[in-house]
Amino acid sequence: MSPSFGRGAMTNSWQDMQNSECFLIAGSNCAECHPIAMKWVNRARAKGAKVIVVDPRFTRTASQADIFAQIRPGTDIAYLGAMINYYIENKLYDEYYVKNFTNALYKISKDFAFNDGLFSGFDPETKKYDYSSWAYQLDAENKPIKASSLDDPDCVFQKLKTHFSRYTFEVASKITGIPQEKIKLIADTFAAAKPGNIFYALGMTQHTTAVQGIRCYAIIQLLLGNVGKAGGGIQALRGEPNVQGSTDMANLNANLPGYIPYPTNQEKTLHDFAMKNGSVQHKPLVALLKAWFGKNATAENEYGYQWLPKNNPSNMPIQPQFFNKMAEGQFKLLLNWGSNSTVSIPDRKLVARGLSALEMLVVADVFLTETAQFWREPGLNPAEIPTEVIFLPAAFVYEKAGSMTNSSRLIQWKEAAIPPLNGVHPDLDMLDHIFKKVRALYAGSNDPKDEPILKANWDYGDHEADPLKVLQELGGYNDVTGKPIASIGEYLAAPVGTVSTGCWIYTGVTPEGQNLADRRGNADPTGLGLNKDYAFAWPGNIRVLYNRASCDAYGQPVDPRRKLIWWDPAQNLWVGNDGPDVADKTKGPDTPEGKQAFRMNPEGVGRLFAATYKSGTLATPPESIAAVPIRGAGMTVDGPMPEFYEPIESPTPNLLHPNVQNNPLAKIVSTDFGNPDEYPYVLTTYGVVEHFCAGAITRNIPWLNEIAPEPYAEISRNLAHKIGVKEGDEVEVSSARGKLVVRALVTDRIQTLKINGKDQETIGMPWSWGFASLSPGPSTNNVTMNACDPGAGTPEYKCCLVNIRRA
Amino acid sequence: MARKMVFIDTSLCTGCKACSVACKAWNDLPAEKTKRIVSYQTQADFTPTTWTYVQFRENYKNEKMQFNMIKLQCFHCADPACMKACSSDAIYKTETGYTLIDQDKCIGCGYCTKNCPWEVPKTDSKINKTSKCTGCIDRVEAGMKPACVQTCQPGALQFGDYDEMMAVAQARLAELKLSNHKANLYGDQFMGSTTYLYLLEDTPYSYGLHPNPVSPISLTIWKDLVHPLGGIAIGASAVAIAGGVVANFVMGNYAKRAKKIAESHNEGGK
Amino acid sequence: MMEVTRRGFLKLSGLSAAVIASGLGFNLEAKAAQGRVLKLAGTTKIPSICHFCSGGCGLLLHIKDGKLIHLDGNPDNPINEGTLCPKAASLAQVAYSPDRPKNPLYRAPGSDKFVDITWEEAYDRIAKKIKEVRDKTWVSTEEIINATTGAKETVTVNRAEGICMIGSAEVDNEESYLLSKLARLIGTPFHEHQARI
Amino acid sequence: MAKVVYRFSKGERFVHWLHGVSFLLLLFTGLGVLTVALQPLSNIFGGIQVSRNIHRVVAVIFTIGIIIGFVGKGEGARQMRRWVRDVLNFGKDDFAHAKNFAIEFFGGHKPFPPQGKFNGGEKLNSMFTILGTICIAISGYIMWFAPSMPQFLVQWAYPIHSACALFMAALLIAHFYLGVLHPDSNQALKGIFTGWVPAKFAYEHYEKWYQEEAEQTLKEV
């Protein structure tokens, strides 16, 4: 979503779902994996909203659907592309919105091309794109040239039209297995009922075409004018309780907290960094460095920029690749906090191989996970595994104070309710102890390499770390006033180097003497579910992102029943029920700033075409230093517009371009691949409502083991008949990478699909089991594919080829 | 406290089983060892420690899947057969319309179980106590919702005063009927009307529910015929022998007897 | 049912009354005379947040004498209004689970078992190992080809090449942040977590 | 000195008392579960649960014991089988005897045709007992194993069990009267203890049997 809207987050909130008229739930089984969604979806249904569910299986979510379509896993882009094509051809788009709030009119460089599955700029050698041809035509002031009408052949809209013209209902049906009429019905239903809301979760992201699938959603919602409105938007239903927070905090190799791009070895100096990423990233990095190094971060020493370890772009493994780097001998020590890779990583034999090559593995978790006990897995010989393992038992969520950020960016604070069982430590204390011990070991060192440790600003209490002190570091301090930052506005207005914050998007969460994340005001005067006085949503307590797009040219709400914000000419101010998502609250709807609905994009509009672009330059660059651009666009590494590629393992050739079968940029980690002759069935994997992710917690909860005691393989009646299996019989599911035995669940909820004229079977398996815990079971990730999306790094759990037989 | 109702709108149920867990959490009921039975169902029946569970039925007709998920628990009938069957006066009705088992009085005879059309109450033979859903009477009397209702995220469970909920149920039925002529309410037309009322999207049969639950005729015969008649028979028998003793006495048969026996001592049979 | 005295039924401490502030969804005073003892009587209510999906549903923990008596949904949380999914509804069973390890555990190379160690020893071992691997695998500079100029250059990179870290999406923001901070301060950019998976 | 004839074999007497004593135990341990008003009765046995356990143990004796009484080549078993045969062979003479039951019951007397080993009245009593025993045993076992029995079967077992218990209790009261309190028929009482009854009594009540069989055993004591 980031390359489309400017921010990667879920646009609206859970409560806001009650405002929708139609839901497209595709790539999410929210009734099972995000059950709270159903509370609000059903509120909307009570008011007449329609629900469309697209899924490889008839799920518990589908039981609530008005329209259900069974799709072949990994082919979403095909039918979504057909919807885009249909909307454009039949002028079902919101023309005002498209012209004003998207880059539809922007002219694209003549160098841009798309041929036979590849965009211009592809380097077959490195398997990467050079983005330079995916650019706008720029005027003298570096601004994109806008066409006068949507018919201009150079404009984004026409590029989109041409690109998606290949996606007919017929082609889409052949690829996905969804009947043509049903795709049309879905398209018509979704366009007719506005605001329409799209949900996706891992069903959409766990593909090698993850980002481009989401881009399809973004394009559909921008065409229909559904973004920035109550009841509209795209809801990325995120997987874990604090995955929004943990990504905000940059537990990822490509970022620093607040989505600051991680400095690479190409950016030798802070200025290099600013040149590459724009002043918009320069300021938060400086604020971050000031938070990390305190008084030791000064303008003279580039605020400690040199102390940051720099990424080497040619060696930036993502988590699924970590284990290969261990096996290859690069990593010798893994500090692993609250995740269970031994169960959760696809093609999981790679994990044990990696962990076995470590010198030390440290695992912190509430229960003893499979990862901590990887050396105990049946089939491995502990005597041959030299890894030292230290397990730190951790406090559970209600045994410690702290905040978590939910999917809709809501930062909620909680106090410890009971003391940790057996006196175990919260992770915060563990980190605090470990850092202090490391610092003590380096005490007195003069080696420059030890400076970041010795110069660090790390003081969260003497014995037990105080989480509120940490949150205040995130909320930020103003050096000029010496006080906590009161609001994100104060942060934005402050000159570079005068504020410090551990995560700039959280600024303002802890004004002096307050903790806004701990607010409990649950009033909802508008009935729109905004609950503005409850906790704190980043950025700046905005509940519906891009809400400027809910207003017309005069700054007045286009939907009188769902008023979010408006321009108040009397006060000369953007005001409203929600926090206005505008660049400057005092700039009216007719000013350039006041027109921007997508202010985090350099163009200020939603990007139908993800062009490479950097906006503006600082007016007076300091002498001898190159001028710093303000803001760069978020890019999709595998193309400015979505294109359908088959999954890495697929039962059929790519109908659109047989020569480019898969995403040419996919990060393939697995080494064993199967062909459709040997492995004729498509496996899709998923979670269930009764267990959570790798089951490290839930498989140790007896009540949950009671309602979901074992994994299974869901198969159609046809397939069951074909392999001679009855409900409850044991079956062996195998891929080129491994196998496992589970009991079969024979169901009509999966049907045989017609794919390009041929029958195709889908097998569904939940993956939450491992060899340990109160309720052990075989791990589905024995067979899955470890191949990742080039942008998001999400592995293709959702489709691979398998065989199945009676066990 | 007025009569209450829990309205179960199966059209909104997503089969998440939170009701079952919330029930166990509130009532401190332990988990049981289970196996998946069919579809996503793992709990086969009520047990002394499983008072509510979700039943899954998959009906595929005309290329349409009907995924029937239904939460089952005691219906809390207004005219409960279990109460009539109870040997120990342990089962009673509350103002709220609940049918409860007084655990102090219960002896675990299990007579309630088989006389309940749905066989809801279950006896723990180790402690000789029979238990079932209490409707969370302790919560309800404190003004709270039952645990299952409070937890239900899709809003399939609603709780309130009987009349109010009945209106909600009727309105929802009317709404559903517009698109589904099979929609029906289950619970208001039998057993004196139940406190837990269902809105079904198909026949009770397709949810595995008793199509026409009644208080068994055998129960009426047992309690209203056999017991009084048996009592009368015993009484009559007792009266008769008293009469017999008196009559024999009056007729002097006891006196004659001694003589007769004395005579007979020396006689043979003939 | 529970035939217990009515005295003290549903009395709330001043503290808990303050914590629950507004409409918990039930009236605690009115129904004190019904004769059944609510197990929540006399508990302190502390709100928390669910540990599972990203809904951020509010939990309410009912505490008496420092012990968790009951856990259910927080009716005051506008996201879930007291409702919970089965996973959240089951969370009370984690509080006193006999299966939670009591001490840090250590597994020696080649061993087939864990042994208990003290927290102090665990932290010592980890810190020493961090220092050892950091010192051993330190890369202070590396040679690159400047993407803009095409020239070969030596740049400072300050990386502990041998340490990697997998953070968590199931810990608090404060912990996530310190994970990030710790990783980068000790010199490893190799810091990932399950957001991708 | 008295003349007596041999009426009941050891086996018959054993089964009679086994049946009688166990029925009484079953009755008194069962009444507490039958209705709450009689629950205090179970305190005799140490409470309702002890009663229920005794009820089950005795039920096994009650059923298995009697069945054993019918099995084998011994005299007792032979006589038991003969009893059943006799009882089921209910003829005109039996009817003639039975129709005067009420008169006899209340101390009167009317002549009746010569009777076999068991007179009409006894045959009726036996029939009710056999039928009642079978029904109460089957229904009892159904109730015992109710959880694994079909619902309708259990539902009907309850009234049947109750009915059998209550009517057999009524019958027992009458039986007790005739055997113990009735000035004429209670002469047979000794027979069920010792096996021997007064010869005259036997002749008067069971003339046919006396002539055909009993006389052979005539002796003086």
C-alpha cells in the first residue's frame, strides 16, 4: 500500500467497518483469523451491507458471504485485473476522485514499456529492474506534467487501460477458476455499493506476487474513490498483536523505527542519506540518532550516523534466508525473541540445519517453543548438534506494563495486572540486563568500534526497566523547551536537530505528564466508530487515513452521513470528527497543500502507477553540498503496475506470457521444486480460529487444544474418491521438499476447479502444529515453498504443488 | 427479575467456538481430550464439563454451500421435562426463566438426561452430580450477560428480557424471510417455549436438531399415572390385608385355626 | 447451586471502582441481594490487551489478592466492547500454567537436555557471547562501488557480521523498540521478525 | 406328632428367599430414588449414594442369582422349571380357585376343584412375579446403562421400572398377609423354611398334587 498511498498501514479501523456498504474479503479469513472484524462487518450487514468472499476454500468467513467465489491459490491478480479492466472500460470509476486524488492524469515517460511479462528496465543478470523508465514527464520545476484529459495516450490512466486490457473476464476465469459471470457479479456488486471496503491478510501477502496483489486493491479503491472515506479503504488485517508496532519499531532489516529507510553502505554520510531519501527522512533519522545517542549525537559528528551499522545491499537476508546464512557460517549467534521459526518457516528443514550451525541460540518465550528445543526434534541426534542454547522464560502480556499497536495503528497502553509467574522477566528487562552487561564488558575500551555501545543513551531504570520511560523516548523530547513533544505538529514544525524521538510517527503520544495511549474515553458521538478519545492512533491520532479524500473541492464532505473532516472557512482551518490528514491544517482546499489527499506521496495524490519520483528541493542548499530533495516515492520493485505471474510451483503455464511464468524477481530460498506430473495438486496453508500462528502459546492452552486438537488436510469429495480416502482417514501429503501425515477432512467446501479447461484440485492445511507442546502435531511447513515476494519478503505459504495418498 | 431470553441467530454464527471456551472459563470447567469429528467439530456432545459446544453441518446443494454452525446448550424450557423427571426435586425454575439443577439436591440419577428431548444434562458418575448450562445465573442476577453472549464477536448471541428479545427475533426472522423462505424460529413453539431461542436458516433437521421436541409421553405415564396408581395399589393392598385380618378375626378364624391345626396333627392328608 | 452467605457479595474496592470508571456493562450494586455469590465479588478490574491477532481487543482481568480470578473481554474497550474470540477467551489458562518454565534453561553443546541456570548466569553467558561474536566477526569497513560515480571506495560500515536477531510481533512496542535499538547498537543490521511470515 | 409332606426343595426355598430378600432390599434402596419424599429411607443404608450402590449390587444378585436357580440338573432347578411350567399351564380348575380369591382372602371359604402343586391364586401371584421380575430387571439394566441406550428405550424403562416396583410391592404385601397373617393359608409358612407342610393342609389345598406326588413323602415328625 505504501507505494500507492504513501503509508503501508491499514487505512481505517475495526470500528469503522460498520460504515461500509460492501466488503470484498479476499485473502483474509477474518471470521477465523481476525474474529473481531466480524463484529463490525455484521454491524454493517445489519444495515444492509453486502459481503463478497473470494477464497480457495469455503471458509467460516464465507459462511457469512452474499457472494462466494472459490479461487485457485495465487491467482488473485488475474481476476482483480479483470475488475480493473471492467471498471475502466465501462467508466465505473469515480471521475472526480480519479482526476483529483490520483495520478491518473500524470504523463508517463515515453521510455516506459511493457512486453511479454516484463516491464522496461529489466536486467536478466541481476534479476532486478532499473526504475528510471518508470518515470513521469517532468516540467522545468521537477513537477510531473499533467494531461488535460484521461484520454491522453501518455497519461497514467491510459497506461493502466492498455495494461489491463489483456485481463478479460474470460482470461481471468481460465486462470482463477472463477466463472466469468461470477467475476462480473463481484465487480458490479462492489462498484455499486459505496463505500466499499477491502480486507486482506496473509492470504494475499503470502505469495511471490504479494505487493502487486495489494496494488490491485489500491488501484480498484482509487478508481472507485473509496480511499480516505469512512467505511472505505483497504484493511490490511495484520497477523500478530503488535506486528504494526514491531514494524513501526523496525524489526526489519530495511528500516529504522518510523519507516526510515535503513542506511546502506552507499550512503557514506548523513548527507548522502538525505540525498537518497529526501529531507523527509533526514529529519526523523537525526531525531532517532539523538534519541539513541543523547548528548553524544551532535551536528559535528553527524549525530552519530557513523555509529550505525550499514547494510550491504548484496547481503541483506530476510528472516526466511537467515537460516541459510547460519548454515553457510556467517551467523554464529541468534537472539530470538518470541517467535517460533522451527514451526513457522516454510520448507522448515532449512531452520534446523541453520540452528545446528550456530555457536549459540538464545530464545525468549512464554513457553518452551519448538525453536528452543529444535535439537530434540525426532530424527535429529542432539549429540551431533554443537549449538549452545539458552532459554529465557518470558512474562506474558498481562504480566507486564507496556503498549501495543493494533492493526489500525491504535497504540493502547496496559498496566501489569498480575506479577509474572515464577518471577520470570519481561522481555524489556531481559534486553535491559543484556545491554547493560554488554556495556559493562566494554567499559574502558577505546576501540572506535565500541563507541556505539559506550556512547549510547540507555537509561530506563536501575533494576527493572520502566516501559513508560521507553514510550516517552518514542513520544520524543523537544531540546528547545526541554519538555516532551506535545503533538506531531510540534515535531513537524521543529527544525532538524532540535527534537529527539525514537520513532517519529509516535511523537505526541506522551505529552508532558500524560500518556495518551492510556486514554479510556470511549464515547462515539458521531456514531462512526471514531472514538477519538480512546488511546492514541499514529499519526497524530488520525483514525481514517487520507481523510482529505472524503471532501470535495470546497473541502466539504461528499458523504453527508459519514462526515470525517471539513474545511471551516470561518476559522480558516481543517476541522472535523477525525484528525484531519492534511499537510497543514491552515491551508485551504484550494491551495496546493490543501488539495493533497495523499500527502506522504511526493505527488500528494494516490498512485495508480507507481512511478519513480522525488519531489522538490530545499530552496537554498548549504554551500558545497548538493541540494536535498524533499520526498521520494515508495517503489514497487517488480513493476509500476501489477502483473499476474504464476506461483513458483504451479500446475499450469502462465496464460498471459508463457515465457515469463513466475515473478522474475522472486527471492527463492528453497532448492527443491516439484512438477505438476509428480505433484499435481495445489496446497494452500492457513491458520485457524482456535490456534494462533505457530501455536507456541495456544498449543499449551488446554481449552484451545480441546476445540482444535489436530491438523488435517481438507480435500474435495472428488479428490477423496480419487485417492480412495474417507473422512478421518490418514493421508500423506508430500512435496518436493518434504512430507507429513495427517487425517483427511473430506468436504464440499472445496470443489474441483476448471483451470484453463482442466480439472484442478486444491488441498487446504492449517499449519499451527509442531513436535512439542501439550498438543504436538506434524508441521505443514515440511512441504511448503520458501520463495518470497521481492518487495515484502513474504514467503509463498499459500501455494505450492503437492501429492496426496492414503497413509 | 423478569424472564430472560438468549436469542441465537445462527445466520450470524461463524463457528469460532468462543462461546464454548468462555463458558469453560467462567465456570472453571476443565478441557477434555478430543479428536476432530467432522468438519471443524471436535466436541461431540454435552459432558459434565462441556455445557455448550458448536455443531457443524455442511450441506452442499445446487452448487451452494450451506455451512450450518450452531451453538448448542440447555434450552431452559419453560416447561422442562427434566424437572418433571427429576427424582430429587433438584431441578427448579427461576424468575429469569432458567431451569437449574441444585447441586446439593442432585443425586446424579440421570433421569433428567433421557427425558430431555436433546439429552442435555450429563452426569458425572464419579461424583454423582448432573450438570448442564446454568445460563450463567450468577452473572445474570448481577446484571451481566451470560459468558457466552458477552464473548460472541459476530453478534450471533443476544441477551435481554424475553419480550424484547422475542421482538428482535421476529424482526430478524421477517428480514431473513425476504431472501430465505426456509428461515424459522426454533424454541418458541414447544416445551412451553424455551429461554434460548434459535433463528435457523433451514429446517431443524438440517442442523441435527430434534424436529418436534416434546415432553415424552412415557414421562407423563410415569409420573402422572404409574406413581399415583402404584401408590394406590400399595395402599389398597395394605387396607385389604388389614381388612382381611379383621374379617378373619371377626369370623373367629384365628381361634378355629388352633383347633384345626391341633386336629390335623394326627391326621394324614385325606 | 452455591448457597453462600450474602455478606460481602459484590463489594468493590474503591480502587477497582476507579479503574472501571464507566459502564462495565453491568450494575454491580443493584443485584447484591440475589443470594448467589459472583466470583468477581471483591475483585480489582485491570484492563489489558489480547495477545493474539492485531485486533487489539481489550481484556479485563479480575484480580483478588494478587491472583487472577477471571479474564474476559473489556466492555469499555470500543474495539471489542467486551467480546472475545476463543483464543482470547482462553488466556486465563496461561497465567498459572504448570507448563511454563520457571528458570532460564541452558543446553550445552551436544547435550540432550536442558539444565536450570540462574538469570544472572544466563545474562552473563549471553553478554559474553555477544561480545565474543561481535569482536570476532566485526567488519568496520568494506569496499564498495559507488552507485552514482562508479568508483571503488572504502566505507565505514561498523557491522557485527556474525550476530543476527529475530524480534517479535508479540511483544510490546517498548520491547520491540529496545530490540531494534539493541541490535543496531551492538552492530547488527541483521534484525528481522515474523512480520514477513 | 404331626404328619407332614415335602413341598419345597432346597433350591426352591433358596430362590424364594433370594428373590424375596433381594426384592425387599431393592425396594428400600430404590424408593429413595423413586421419589424425593422417600429419600430419607435411604439413610437406613447410609445415604442415597450408598443406597444406589447397594441397589446395583443387589440387582445383580436378584437377577443372576435367580437365573442360576433355574440352571442345572439338581432337584431344586428341576422344581424351579417345573414351577414355571405349572404356572404357565393355567386351566379351568385354576380359574375356579382364583375366582374365590377375595372370599378366601377375607376369611370365607368356598369349595374349589382339586389343585395341583400350585393353586390358581398362587399361579396368578407367580405370573405377576415372573412378569414383574423380568420387566423390572430389563428396565433396571436399561436405566443402569442409560447413557449408552437409545433415548426412547430409557424413557419407557422409567415408568416400567416404577410400575413393576410398586405393583410388586403391593403384591408382596398381599403375599406376606397370606403367608404369615392369614389364619388358613399361613400354615404353609413352615414349608418355605423347612420344605415340609402339614399333610392335611396340603391335602385340602392341593388335593391333586397330594394324591399324585406329596403323599409319597408323608412322614411324621
